[in-house]
Amino acid sequence: MTRIVVITLAVALAICSTALPARAHHSHPIFYDQCKTVTVEGRVERVEWKDPHVQIYLTLDDKTTYRVEWTSLRGLTNMGIASAAQEALRFGARVVATGNPPRDGEYVRSKFPELRDYKPDPKAIDLMVIRRTDNTWSWSVRDPAPCVRK
């Protein structure tokens, strides 16, 4: 009986110790405003093909650079689109990206007080839809997060 209790407590402790990092990592509705969208058009400057999130850097015609946060490389691979995406998003490719803009820092800090120095990047987007302007390739999120008002 004691052995079962110890094992149960060990499992519960393991689950609890991983819950906060998981919450912090999978909290896009806290960091990005699902009630708003931003659309930008520009050229692919570079793409960081890595986990936990692929980062696409777009340079707009006015030379402003946006960081577009996408899903994980593992997720793209599991969806079977990683190779096509890497081919489509080569340097210089012209694309249109639509996604959610960042929330203000005060809101994020109210949810995660430990992030006292957090400042949102106003030129960041949590990607929902991306397509090449020549319409040869596109991707969109399957299940967008619902709008969560402040």
C-alpha cells in the first residue's frame, strides 16, 4: 500500500513540475491577441527552421522587418509540409502573412508576474495564414484559437 502511495505522489509531483513550463510555452492567447489580426506583405529575409517555433523574418517594402512566429518544425514535419514550406519560403520569396499581434506588456505581466521585464515586440505576429503572392503555395492554421477578451 505504501508503495502505491509513493508512486502516486511521485507521478503527481512530476506532472505538477512540468505544468508551469507547459502553460508558459502553450499560452499564445496570453502573448498574442486572438481578437485582432495583422496582415503584412514582404520578402522572406530568413527562416529559422527549429523547434519550438519556426521563425520567419519578412522585410516589407518600407524596409520594416517583421518576425512571424509559426508552429514547430516537428509539427510541420508531422503534417507532411516541411519540405514544401522550406522550398516555398526561400530567401527573397514574396509572401503575405496574416496573424495575431502581440498583447501589451502589462496584460502579459498580469498573467505571468515572473516576467517583470517582458516587453512585447510590436513587429511580431503569431501566424494564422501565409501564402506566396504568386499563389504557388499557402498554409493556414487548422483550428485557430478563439478570441479571448481581456
